[in-house]
Amino acid sequence: MPEGQYTAPILYTCAGSRGLRATWAAEEAGIKLDLRMLPFPPRHKAPEYLETNPLGTIPMLVDGETQMTESCAIAHYLAVMGGADQLIVAPGQKDYGEYLDYTYHADATITFPQTVYMRFALFEKHKGWEDAGHAYANWFEKRLVKIEQRLERREFLCADRFTVADICVGYALILAKSVGLDGRIPEPIKTYRDRLTSREAYKIAVAKEKAGAP
């Protein structure tokens, strides 16, 4: 596309949220984003955002007529659209099924219980729901066994290279550290997380989010 005709995809997000999967993937793929940073939680602190995304959730990617609200899907989409073949595993390649599995596992199985823990044990603990929150923290911890076993003989999750699956799972591990669940993470997984967060693209993505945060 000739210079001047390119319109950067718009990403609505909050610093440190699941949107980090998208900002990180964009940096790895060499895609420029129009980053729209919102206060957290946006549906309360930026109610006008509901006109853009009626769910009020973040992240949200708008790329022409394409609108996406699932962070792992957005990360995969940006890698594909950026032509970053090294970040994805295609049909017919080694570990294609595992790539899909871990990319979806990241949010559905190991981020989800953390969000419930955060709500019940941190944000709304005054309502007397702390026990429920800690039960979901236990759930999170037990579900890490799949990641731990997968990494016993691997540096990355799939195809012997860094992929979007690592971005998606990596964010869940980064979130755990920030919300007080780090003690539940086995040391080998922490080493894996350190390997991911030492990447230059990750550092740039974090810096851009902080710079643009309200």
C-alpha cells in the first residue's frame, strides 16, 4: 500500500490489561497501532466508550470494518496481518494443533480464574466474597500444570520458537505477578516468563502503554 494510504488499526485498551497481548504482538509483528488508552475500568470512568464498544470491555481492535474484542484473537490477527509468519503456526506445520490449544488456553483457562479472583478477593472483598476469590486462585494454580509439563523440554510452547501462543500465555503469567498470585507459580514457569519479558518488543509495548495511559 502506498505511503499515506495506510490507516493504522485502532486499539482501545488500558495499561497492563489483556490488551497488552495486542500491543506486544503488534510490536513483534512490526505493526503500528493507533493506541487509544483508557482509564480502568472504562465503562465507569470513560462511559463514552460504550458507544464504541457496547460491552465496555478492553481491548477492542478496529481495523477498517473489522472489530474484535478478544485479546488472544487480536494478537493472532495482528501477527497474520503483519505478515509475521514466525509468530504463528500454520496448518500443516509442526504443533499447529498445540498452537491453537495454548492460544485459547491462555485466556479461557488461566486468565479467567485470575479475573474472578481479582473481583471477589480484591475489588469487592468488602462484600464477603473473598473465599470464592481464593477458590478461583486455587483453580488458576492447578491449571498451570499443563504449562509446566509442556515446558519441561522446551524453551517455548510450540514449534521450537516464540509464537503468539507464548504472548497469550505469557500475559496470564505477568498478570499473576501483578495481582499477588506469583507465589502460586512454579519456578520453571517464572524462568519462562522472564525469558518472554526480556524481549525488546515486550519492553517497547509496555513503555508505549505507560506513556499513553491517562
